[in-house]
Amino acid sequence: MISGLTFLGGLIRTGTLVVNDENGRSHRFGDGTAPHVRIQIHDPAMLRRMAVNPSMALGEGYMNGQFDIIDGDVRTLLDLGVKNYARQSAHAHHWPVWATRLINFFYQHNPRNRARRNVAHHYDLSEELYRLFLDADRQYSCAYFQTPDDDLETAQRQKKRHLAAKLLLQPGQKVLDIGCGWGGLGLYLSGHADVEVVGVTLSEEQHKVARARAEASGLAQRADFRLTDYRDLSERFDRIVSVGMFEHVGLKHYDEYFRKVYDLLTDDGVAVVHTIGRTDGPGVTNSWIRKYIFPGGYVPALSEMMPAIERAGLVVTDVEILRLHYAETLKHWYERFMEHRKEVLALYDERFCRMWEFYLAGCEASFRHWGQVVFQVQLARRQDAVPLTRDYITDTEREWAARERRHELHVAC
């Protein structure tokens, strides 16, 4: 059987990784160039497991303290590993179709009861945890960086503005936010446009916070947050938006999801689905992410979304690919998390802190080097539901920026 050290020797070709084993010997891999990372192995079993399932062995090994990073940090380590793996796997064969379908059959079944449990696993953690590393509005999804110098608050505000522009909101409309999180987008839309927003979530913690925020901001009459499954809704909406929720639907439920969007949308309605996606075709969820972070989660390829959209009778009116935006978002989250690590440690424990460091750093590396992107897919029932050119998006964003400034001046006065 291939050993962990042999595996690393075949993996690390650029950059430098030094592994100090439990016997005091050092093993160097790579070409000697930056970045330089040195790790100290405490448990040799981790290296043996790495040859069989690298991501699981490395993730669990870091969480459980089976190795420490002496030079560098987990972000540099994972960037080095993913960059090398991505380069080598660019010409490798994908999973066989039969294997992909078999694995996803077992892990992508998300009926109502399992969907609620999966959501609770991640989103019902302490509100304080998310406050420590997210922006002030608690946007837990990809931001929109119009310039490399944008800070996180600016980029998240630009993301909400970008989505609002694609929704083409008009006074008096009714908007559905599927997977509303802590209510930030719904409050933004209802606070800057004369529309009524219904937000739905399966997270009890998010629902509680969203309702409290609506009351505190005086928007409770226009922003109605409900603890319910989108599949249980029956009313119709002029606009539907879903941000960072489609990743939790599960492959087996894509037809169900888009048929429901079709049923809930008015004849001249518009919907926007914002989801993490993959550029290399259908695949499987990373085993460590599936076990510890997002059980039941799956990142779709466009080739998996489009057939279900077509079968539902929806018209695709626009598709935008946000490439490195999420990598930059995760960089900000990781830095903020590390700034507040002592506070996170007070909430949980060292193993939890290491798990979240690994999660944030690993996801950033995937978006930088491994074909992870964000899709924004605009949908309608009719081809003429949106303008013929995309100029309206930029024009509307400018309008919304002006609304925000007027609102801020009003609040200040």
C-alpha cells in the first residue's frame, strides 16, 4: 500500500512542504520555492490514512491535534496542497458516472425531516459565532467585489444591490426569499423598496434573529420571516430570490425545487438563484465537508441544474459566473475568525476552532484553484419578463446606491 509520505512526494511539486515525523526525521517535498510550510506529526496513523483518504485524514488530523503547523498556517498549507492537487488533476479522469450517481444517491436525499436536521447542524450554532466573523448584516454567502480594495462590508452591500437589480423590483410587489438566513437580504429589500418580503428558513436560530431584527428596524409589517419549508408554501410571488440555499437542496430534489419555484412565481415574475457551483462537471461532495460542515450539501454543475430548470418550464433569462469573489470573501472570513479566535474558543473548544479554521481555509483554496465558482441564474416564466440587454443591471445598481445614501442620511438625521 502507498504510504502517506510517498503520497505527499507525488503531490507536492511546486512550493515547499517539510514534514517532521514522530521520530525526529524531516522529509522535504516540492521544488524549494515559496510558500514554505513545515508540519510536526504527532500521530503516524494520520499519515497512513492520508494515502487512502487525504482530505478526511488531513482534516481530522488537524482537528484532533495529530499534527501541528510549525512554519506557516493552515491557510497556507491548504492553499499549497489544493494548488498542487488541482494542477495534477486537471487532466485526470473524473469519477465514473456510475460511482458518482451511487454516492450521491445515498448522500443527496433531503426530505423535510432530514433537511431540517442538516440545517440545524450548521446554522443553529451560536449566533455569537457568526457575529464574530461575518459582516455587520450577517451575510453568510459570497460577496461581490467590484474592486480588489473593497472591504467585506462594502462587498456584501454590493452583493445585495446586485441581486436587487436583477430582481427588477417594483412598488407593491411580493418577494419570496428562500433560505433567508438571519434576514439581512429581506430587510435590505423591504427597507429600500416598497415591497413585501416573505423569508423562509429551517433554522430556528436564524428565524429567531431575523424576526427580532425586523421588529427592531420597524419593518415587521413588510418583512415576514417564517420557520417553514419552502415546499409547504402555496401563495404566489412576483419575485423569488434564493442565496446560498440551493447547495442544500440535494440532487434528487432539483426537479421538486424548480417546479416549486415555477408554481410560486406569477406569470410575469422573476427569480434569481445564487448558488455555489462547479466548473468541471458533476462530482461528489468532499467527504470531510460532508461529515463535519454541511451534511447533505452538494455543489452543482450547470449541466445538473439546467435539465431540471427546463423540465419545470422555466426560462433562463441570464446566467452570471462569479469566479474569485468567494475566495476573497472566505479570506476575509478567515482573517476575522482568527482575530476573534479566543472568543470562539470561549464559546466552544480547541477542536471546534481547528475545524472551522480548516473549513474556511480549505474552501478558500477550492475557490482559488479547484474550479469552485458562484452561479447567479435568473429565471422567469416568460421570455419578455426582463429587458433585452443587461444595461439595466448597472443602471439599477446606481439607483439603489443612491437610495442607500438617502436612507443613511435620513437615519443620521
